[in-house]
Amino acid sequence: MSRGGARSRTPTPGRQRTVAAAPEGAGAVDPVVAAWADYLAAARQLDGVRRDAATAAGEQARSVQAAREELSTVRTRLAPQESRLRERGVPAISLMPTPPEVTEATRSMAGGPAAVLAGLRTARAQADAADAALAARGLFGPSAWSAGPRNLLVYGPLALLVPLLQVVVLLTTGAGTATVAALVCGLPMPAVAFAAGWTGVGRLFPAGPGGRVDRTARLGALVCLVPAVLVSAVLLLAVLAG
């Protein structure tokens, strides 16, 4: 009995390990729970990185689209300015960027689509300023007038030139042979003045946005004809009266 009691009080090796392992595992974290927590943290971090990348890609795509639209606008603005400068005698080589300017532009646009967009917006602002300066300078010039008053500056002097000479001949020589010769020579002069005015308007005033020069042909013909008819009538009456 004493042996049985002694045997029952002696701990077995299995029980000894269980009792010894219990105090050590009581305060420890379960490896499965720790691994799951690490996985969730990594997944959240990866999702944040993915969202940041998607946002950056979207912003870059919008910047690229905006830069393309801005480039089209700037090209549209620069084309008529280049044409106007060439018509005014500016050499074509002066309208091309120099190598240092190209290098500086390339360096400023190395930051990606956002930098390119900023550069294009700056270029458009400069084009607007150039248009405003040209408009301010030409505000009181004939090129800023409407076609009718502007073309009168060409048709008018040509239409009055021959009639004035006829009047001078009449006042100088009186109603004689010279006046008759001036009358006869002045008959085709309205057509000559109109042709000269037609050519002069095309030379002095460049074509508009449509590519055609508004020569106001009816107004030019009327301006060239009326003075000649009036002076011819005066000369004829003077000859008949003489």
C-alpha cells in the first residue's frame, strides 16, 4: 500500500512536461495569430501603395491629355503670328529657336507631363501678350480699320489724281485744245485707277483669316468713277461754252 501510494505520488514524464510547459505558454502570443496580424498589416500597406500608384497614374494621364490640348492651342495661336511676321519681312531663321533655347526648354520639361503642361501654359501666356501688343500698336493704323475706310486710302488718291490734273489744265490753258485733249485722255483713267487700286490693296494689306483680301470692288469702282465723271462734265461744259 505504501508502495502504491508512493507510486501514485511520483509524477510521470508526460505530466511533468505538461506542467512545465503550461507556465511558459500562458503569456506567449499564438504564432498563427501573429502571422495573421502581419499579413493584414502587409495587405493594408500594399493596398495603400496600390491606391497611391493609381492616383499618380491618373494624375499623370490627365496631365498628358491637358498638355496635348494645350500644345494644340499654342500651335494654333503661333501659326498666324508667324505668318504676320514673315509678311512684315522677318527672316524665317529668326523665328526658329536657337540651340541654347532648345536646351533650356528641354531641361525645364524634364520633370514629366506636369512640367510640360506648365511650360506650354507659359508659352500661351506669352502668345497672348504678343497679340495684345500687336493689337495695341495697330489700333490707330490702317490695318486695324474695317475694309471700306482702309481701302479708301488707296482708291481715293488714285481716283483724284487724273481729275485734278484735268482741272489744272483747264485753269491754266482755258477752254481750248489742251482741255479737249485732257478730257479725251481722262476717259479711260477711272479703269486704270481702279486696277491700280485693286493691286495696291492686295500689296498693302495682307489677307485675312480666310486667306482672301477684301478689296471692296464696288466701293473702289464707285470712288474711281464719280470724280472722273464730275470733272469730265465740267470740262465738257467749259469746252462747249468756249
